[in-house]
Amino acid sequence: MDIADFFDTFFEEAEELLADMEQHLLELDVDNPDIEQLNAIFRAAHSIKGGAGTFGFSVLQKTTHILENLLDHARKGELVLRAELVDTFLEAKDIMHEQLDAYRNEEAPNQEAYERICQVLQQIALEEIGQTLDAPVEAAAPAPVVQAEEPAKASAGQNQLIVALLNVVEKERTLLVEELEQLGDVQSQSGDEKCYEVILSGDVSADDIEAVMCFIIEPEQIEIRVASGAPATAQEEAKSTPPPAPTPVTPEPTTPAPEAARPPAEAKKTPDSSAKSKKAAAESSSIRVSVDKVDQIINLVGELIITQSMLDQTVSDLDDQSVGNSSLQNGMSLLQRNARDLQEAVMSIRMIPMEFVFSRFPRVVRDTAGKLGKEIELVTEGKSTELDKSLVERITDPLTHLVRNSLDHGIEMPDKREALGKPRIGKLVLSARHQGGNILIEVRDDGAGMDRERLLAKARENGLSVSDTMSDEDVYQLIFAPGFSTAEAVTDVSGRGVGMDVVKRNIQGMGGRVEIQSKKGEGTNTRIVLPLTLAILDGMSIKVGGETFILPLSTVLESLQPTKGEMYAMAGDDVVLKVRDEYLPVIAIHEVLDVENAITDPTQSIAVIVQGEGRRYAMLVDELVGQQQVVVKNLEDNYRKVPGISAATILGDGSVALILDITGLHRLSRVKKEASKVINNQPISFYKEAEPS
């Protein structure tokens, strides 16, 4: 078996370890550091170093080794922490991440960045603890390397460890033995697949062995003990061997356990060993599966739902008095329920907690606030709220823009906040929660809020069509116009007028919308509403003429029969429907999409009240067919982009139905009305004149 087969596992786990390292560094109190946090940071670096050495990623191994030694001094109290040192550790973590990406892409890591960070870390060691660290600065060609403690194996006080491999198949076992030979001298090996024991001698710890082996097999498949039968703890190793220069790299020990053989998670006995044991138990009940495989299952479930809809359509067309029709309908009802349960179960596999997204923002807030000279407290709510993986990956960039915008434009400088009677420390809240069939993500700050008059003035300056009678909500939406910025000066954080328009476009591309609520002097709340998944949605089937369309059920608020007295013509040939003292723009689908044989008299149509981009619209349709679950098919990939249409689906009779895009239809409606006015130059006579406001 080729060791390269395990590269992907190493890359994934190293990514997780780097993320854990960053989180602990950001949470670290430099004035009163938590020893468990320092140990966790150290262990993350130690595990990455061990894996990098095993797989021949020498530049990553050496960078991590120098950082690991500094962290070891810090956790022993020999290196006094301060904010500047934590910033350097975070920079080292970023460079390690870049090196990891380089190896993943089969590229050479950045040599200049590697040498620079090593020199910086060595300089810290020299200034803070009066010595340099034992890792070379120059890079080596990628080749399998051993860990930095290798030269000490020939020392007089060698350990003799028994490494038991449990339930490991022969191919993997052969590879693991080869790796053990790089860590020490294999004295003997024997056993079977159930339990294969290797006696290893050398100055190597149980931690070193586990750090390497756990990138290939699960932690519970390894048991390590000294040949005498006592656990191989770092404390007992210290009695027989002198400490490696300049610092040991094993976690701090506690009292050794008396049992002769126990899993490594117990044998290590670090301060958070019980937590690690629980984590290992949790990991043993999960497997890593390629996203492509999950997507394939989801596509198959989608096809199953389409087939079920076709069968359901066929059964409904049968004569109710047919022989056996009752049992057939019962079977179809059962199939429908099972298909729905299967779909929900499969979709849940792709669901990822929002913590995966939110965990990236403490670093963003820390770095941005530092550049701006502001003091910010970040609060996250609803981290356990789950969202489809494809949306999680696409929501990160828009959220980053919104967070940076709040930090730069929203929250005031500390002195100004103090003068206004506010706390010096600004508050930024990231929250997520489910709302019906959607997920609601909010970015809230307690800053200055939005200045309506300033936004209108800037819009006029940019040549945008605005009026003083615009609602606050419409005025706030101006910040999403391309090139729009109220920043007084361009900085490396903002001010160029790019970003916010991309935010809105990206969120709309995910089938979502952005809403803004703000109060001058009190703060701003930006809300993102997204569907839980892009693969399957609950829709409302409607008919216009002979065509069937689908409205996302999450956008539908109500339906009603309009009367002539509720319809009003506005300037520019716009038509509105009065619903409970609110005037809603009317979208006649048959006009916008050129549907033939449709009902043209609005009083004979049905007005479906829908919401898109924070606004409400009245859509005129001929008939409401009913609610149904539909499988979303990308229209642009299979045909081309169509204005006013977001996607397509296949109905039970095999026909294709288009899924409507609310805001896209409204824009298309306005374009058509403008074109019609130019061509015909005829006013609308059916509707009443608008009531004076």
C-alpha cells in the first residue's frame, strides 16, 4: 500500500488541527493563560509535525517543530506570553496553512515565507529564553523524514515499547510497521489481524507514535505500553532518559495509571484526557465520506422523488372503482412517506453546523479591529444551527464582507463611543436560527447606524434614481449598488465601493435575500435569509394559461381574489394592489413571460402575495394547483440563464416546470413596461388613479 493513499486523511485532519490551534490562540488570556489551552495548542502542533514528518512534508515539519518548541516553553511558564507573541503564533499558523495547501496541490511551499517565519520564531526564542531552537531554517527537498527527536534514539536510556495494532488489515499493518521502523528499532513483531504486537526500542514516546499512527488508523486501534507492562507515560520516560535539547516535546504528565495495557487516550493522562477519550469515542462512530458520493446519493433520491411523483400522478388518474385501486393508493401513500423520510435523512448528511462558519470570524474581527484601532467584542449565537454544506461554503465570503463593513462603518472609535455614553468596547453579534423552511443569519452591531440623508445624498452624487419619499428599507438597500460607498477615505479595509454588491448578488444566487434594519445612533442589523438546501424544496404549483410554474413555498405569504377597487395605476404605468393599507407592486406573470391563453382580467385572477429581497409583491396567476416537493434542476447548466427563472423541475407527468425568481420577475416586468410604453405610448385605463399619499 502506498503511503500517498493517506495524504487526504492527513490534509483533512491537519486542517482541523490548525483551526483548533487558531481558536485556542484567539481565546487565550495572555495575562492568565489556561494551561489546558496551552496544552491543546501544543498538541495540535505536535500532531501536525509528526504527520508531516511521516509523509515527507519537510518544510511544514520544520516550521511546526520550531513553533512547537516555543509553545512548549510557554506552557511551562518559561516564555511569558503577550499579545504580540500570540499575533506571531497566528502568523505562523497562517504560513503552516499555506504550506499545507501547497503540499495538497503538489507545489513547493513558499521558501521566502518559510525562512522568514523561522527567523522570527528563532529571534523570539533568543530574546525571550536566551537560546535558539533545534530546527534548521533551510528547506529540504520533499522526502520522507523522521521526527526531530530521531538523533536521540541511540542514547543509553532507550524505551522498549509494545505497540499493539488492533483489527488492522495486513496491507495497512505492513505500512504501519514501516513507519514504526522510522521512529525506532523494531525488535520483534508477531500476532494476527485481531492483535498484532510490535516491540519497538528507542527514545520515542507513546505520544509520538500515536500522533503518526492516528493519521492512518483510528486511535482505538492502537494500544501502547512499555515492555514491563506499565503504561508508557512521559513521566516514566523522564526517569530513564535525559530530556532532549532544548525542550521535551511530550505533553505534561500526571500520575501514571496502574493497568498494564490501556488505550493511548488514557495512557497519556494529560489534563484533558477524559475529554480526549470522549472525543475519540465520538470519532469512532463516524466515517469520512467524499462529498461527491453524498451528492450522488442526493441526486438518486431526487430521481426517486420524481419517479414517486409520476407514479402518484398515474394512480390519481385511475378510476376510483378499479379493482385493487384502494390497496394501490395505500401503497403509494406509504411510498410517499418513505421517500420523504429518506430524502430528509440523506439531506441531513450534508448539513453542517454554523459553528463551522462562525469559527472563522474571531480572527477576522481581531485582525480588522486591530487595523482600525477599535475595541470589539464578538458574540456568536446559534452555532449549532445546521445549513447545507454547499451553502456553508458559499456564505463565508458574503458574511466576511458584512462583518468588515460593520467594523469599519458601523462601530465607532472607542473615544467617540465613550463621548456618546456608550461602552468603549463595541459589540458585534453573529447569529443563526431556523425560520420555517429557511435559515436566518444576522450580523448585528451597536454602532452608529445608517444615516438616511447621507445615503440619499451619496446616491444622487453617484447618479442613482432616488426620491425623498423612499422607504427606509429601500434607502438602506442602496448600499448594495455597485460602486456605492460612504467611506470618507479609501483604506485596506473598505472604501472602494466593491464588495456589498457582490454580497447581494451571491446571496441571491443561493436563492436568498438580504434585509437591513437600522436606527441612527443605535446600530444596524443585516439579515440574510437562505433556503436550508438547494437540492430539494417545498413549492407551490400555480397555473398560468396552459403552463405550470413553481413558487418557492417559503416566499408565499397568502393569496386573495383582487377587486377592481383595490387596483391602482401609478406614474410610469406601474400597477399596485392595496392589501390592508399597503400598496404592493403587481406582477402579471402572463405579461412578463408571454404566456398565451391566460386570464387577462385581474379581477378573475388570483393574487399570490410573495416576498423577495425584503419587499412584497402581488403575482397574478390563473389557478393554485397545490403544494408539492420538487427536485431543483439547474437551468443554466442544462439550458441557459433565463430572466425571471431561478431553476426548473420535473413534474409527476414528466413535464418540465419552471421555478420562478420573484425579484427577477419584478425587474423583467419593469423592463417590459418601459419598452411597451415607448412602443405603444398608451396609458393603462383599467385601473383607478392612485390615491394621494
